[in-house]
Amino acid sequence: MKKITKQTYLNWYEEMLFWRKFEDKLAQVYIQQKVRGFLHLYNGQEAILAGSLHAMDLTKDKMITAYRNHVQPIGMGVDPKKVMAELYGKATGTSQGLGGSMHIFSKEHRFYGGHGIVGGQIPLGAGLAFADKYFERDAVTLTFLGDGAARQGSLHETLNMAMLWKLPVVFCVENNGYAMGTSVARTANHVEIWKLGLGYDMPCGAVDAMNPVKVAEEMDKAIKRARKGEGPSFLELKTYRYRGHSMSDAQLYRTKEEVEEYMKIDPITQVLDVIKKKKYATNDEIKAIDKRVKERVAECEKFAEESPFPESNVMYDTVYQQEDYPFLAHKPE
């Protein structure tokens, strides 16, 4: 695995803090009704992305996930201003404002969504891996799903085929404890989701996903195994989300005390503690990072606010083109 250095920790702190503050801003403008529809935030789960990116080869590896998908494309290299604009429904967004919160996408940066159907991305992730194997691209696909999606039948069909064909894919269950508002214990007679991999003789295990180092170590092993042609892995990333399933979630299924307990092991705080303990940065340098993050978020907000909404014809022009379209012309002659 790439060595975890002083610079790694400093980068992790700045990036994870930016992801957190970026989404805090989204929550704020959502209340102001500048962002509409559903909004699923990643607060608390940032160590998963930080550790995964450290283990990936961003020049060729791919990522696909569910609808809690705002910060992953940023980590993969997408301009965060475009992500913010997409959530605003603006023409400068990643999908010209047509995808919104749940459908961020960037083929250029190998981020394939952003999927609103629970578990819908699981076979798609295996399909991406199948294509990479077929065309001998030496790439690995990280396929993320929530603990609720682990109960979908499509998962089992996909695990079976992925193992049979030795596809270069890593299945990553982000177990934040609650599928929407239903605890894992209420959806199955066991709570160790990683054991589902045993039924397919697939390498599997649980990971402390509040710590980016632990995530990076296990992701590195799984990615290397896939790249060598040894097939998929199934990882249960044990994490926690501090906000509700979505902004409309009243969170009646858990107590404030439970959330506060998990905040004691906040991944950002863990990284910052290492930085301070090992004297990787002075207090002034940490304040400078905090200031940079605040300014970056403000830039994203300004860009989204000032961007135009898409023209109405975009709804038709970006779907398909039909020469004998029977209604009014929507393209200029």
C-alpha cells in the first residue's frame, strides 16, 4: 500500500473537512429551498471515501454508489462547484441540472453515479468490472451500497456471477446502522453483513470505517486481489451517519445520546488528533486549512447561486433526438 505519511494526514484532514462543510452548506441552503427534492448527507462516513481513494488508482479505477453521493465525485476529481450547481439544478452542474442530488455522474472522472433505486447500482458495478476484464484494462470498480441494499436479491445474483467470472470488483457495504430508519437487527437474524460473502466463497470481512487508515488497508488488499485476477471481495464498512437518512428524517429511531457517542470517534477528529500528536502541523497551520476550506465552500455556493437555470429545451435535447418528432420543433433551424 502507498505509505501513509504526514502529507497523507494533512490531505485527509483538509479533504474530509471540506466534504463535511460542503454538505453542511447544502443542508443550510436546502432549508432555504434553494436545493429541492431529497438530500442524503454523508456526515460521519468520510473516512470511507478518504481511505478508499488512498488505495485506488484514480487514473483507471472506477466508483459507483447509491444516492448518498455528493462528496465521492469530488474525491474522484470532479469540480465541487459543478457538484454544488447540480444540486441547485443549474445548467453548469455535472448533468446540466437534470440529475440533482441523487444522480451526480462523471464519465471523465470514472464516477458512475448516484443511483436512486435501492441496490440498483450493484449489478451495474459488476457490469463495469466485466467490461474492464473483457477489454483487459487492469482497472478495479468499487461498488458501494448501504446496509439496507444488502437485503436486495440483486446483490446475491451479482455476487454469484462476480465470483464465477472472477470480476475485478470490490463490493463495499456502508453499514451506518440504519437502512433509512430501520436498524440492521430488524432486517435479518444476524447483524454481521460481511458474512453474506461466505455463501459465495468470496473473501470478506468487517472494517472499522470510522478510521481512514483501516479502510485504506483493507481496500488496498481487496483492490490488489482484484487487479491480480483473483476476483471480488465483500467488505462491511462499519460507520455511522450523524444526520438523518435524508433531510426529512425526524430520526425517531435513535437517541441524541447515541449520536453523541459516535461523535467521540468522528473520523475528522481522529485524523486531527494524529496531526496534533505527531506535530504534523501547528495551530496556525491548522487554522489556515480551516480558512481554506471555508473559502472553497463559499466559492462553490457563489458559483451555484450565480449560475443560470437550464433552458427548457435541454429536457428534450439531452434525452434523445428523433428526426420525425411529431410535436413542435425544439431545436433552432
